[in-house]
Amino acid sequence: MDFTPTPLGGNYLISMNTFSDNRGWFSRYFSKERFDSIGHKAEWIQMNHSFNIRKGTIRGLHFQTGPAKEIKLVRCIAGALWDVVVDLRKDSPTYLQSFGQTLSAQNKIMMYVPEGVAHGFQTLTDDCELLYCHTAYYSKDFEGGLRYDDPVLGIQWPEPVSVISERDLSFALIDSKFKGIE
């Protein structure tokens, strides 16, 4: 696997090296040794699977704070999506900047999302599936979110929104009270 840094510090795109033959292909999803090379020491303790029926579905932008801060590893295993991260680390030179990348079953690119960074995505196909590895358990007490259409962020989503949860629509817009994540 190859790690490519994005403009947001600690955020990486991971290309999976595949080995093909007449049976199909093989690729390594995780290697402690390779992840050590980017300073990743945390243990993956939870894995989630997301299925999304309709093209244009948005999930996010989600994050956790305090003792529930987490690192995520995101991979699309069916279909395609536009994956977005937003830097919420208040002392970061890229505070409130975003980065997006197409992840698909075909391109096999994964997104490594560091602590203090919000994550969300929009499906580019029907029947889109993702796998997420997490370094912290989900905690309702420490969850947070940003509005997908917040003008401060100015994220350009590639498709019209077809489905979004009431919860994701209920997140407040960023204002002067928002101080980021320590």
C-alpha cells in the first residue's frame, strides 16, 4: 500500500497494491508495519459497514471529541462516492479547510482520517457500500457534526442531494461560538 499525504496534515489517501492472476486479485487492507510509517500507533477497535441505496445520498459531516476522538479508515467496497474531510483542529494551519476524493470499489483508494477531522460523503452511485475502521467506540456524549451545506466550508458536492438524515440537517451552521477541536 502507498500513502499519499493530502493538503490536511495527517490525512492520507491510501492506494492498495493489488496482485492479480487468473483467480482475480489480492490486496492488503492493513499492515501494522506500513501504518507505523505514517505514525499510526492506535488500535482499530470498531469496524462499521454502511449501505446507501440512492445516488446523491449524503452522510455527515461527523466527528467525535474529547476522550472519544477517533481515527477512521474508510474504504468503498461497492459503487463510488465523494469522500470529504474537514480540519477542525483549532491550531492547525488548515483549520476549517476541506479535502475531497472519489473512493470507489474500482479504484480501491482508502481515506485515512486523523483525530480532529470531520468526515462525510456523498454517493455517486446507487447501492454504494463502505467499510470504516475506528480507533474509538462511538459515543453519543462526544459526537458532533457540521452541516453539509455550511457556507463557511463551501464544499462543492458533485450531485444534487437525494437523501440526508434529519440528524445531519439539524447540525448548526458554523458561527463565532465554534472553537474547533483541541
